[in-house]
Amino acid sequence: QVQLVESGGGLVQAGGSLRLSCAASGRTFSSLTLGWFRQDPGKEREFVSSISWTGRKQFYADSVKGRFIISRDNAKNTTYLQMNSLKPEDTAVYYCAASLRRSSSSRDDYPYWGHGTQVTVSS
């Protein structure tokens, strides 16, 4: 089992930045692929970014490429999502997820999920 706890969400103006954190416990962190997804009410949960267990490979949705940066610190069992140049359309609940598979953008490949943190971007 893997437990994931997100933090760092909040209210920010358009153009601003936030950094989300996700602390993991319960399994060797360095063996996990980690991902971030987001969900707006009435919409499906969508892929945002993922990072391989080594941290050497990162993947991004086209909508956030060039603005968001994913990273991980295996010594702290934590992954981060640095979000810059935020837009109102980035408003959503952001979820951290973990997988034992190679990096994937499919939520079906992530069996472990946090409870989410709300990000609201005002125009």
C-alpha cells in the first residue's frame, strides 16, 4: 500500500505561481512512478504530468508544457509540481498518484491516489 498526501494548493491570481507537494509513505518511494492529475467539477480527471522513478524522465500534458515542472526528492519521499504562469483554466482539484509501472498518462495505471488539493486561479 501507498499513502499519498498533497499540499500547497490555494487561491492565486492569473500569472502567479504555486508549488504542490505530495508526500508518500508505505512503500519504497524510489520504486514508484509518480503522476499529477486534475479534475474540474463535471469533467473527467485528466493527466497533468508524471515523473519516472529515477526522475530522469518527465512527461507533461500539452496544456501545461512549458509552465509546469515536476520533480521528486527520493530522500524526502516527496514529489513536487511547480506551476507557473497560472491561468484560470488551471483551476481544479489536483491529485497526486503513484504507479508501479513505467510513466503513464492513463489514470487506470495508477492504483494509489491522494485526496487532492484545490487550486483556484482568479482572472
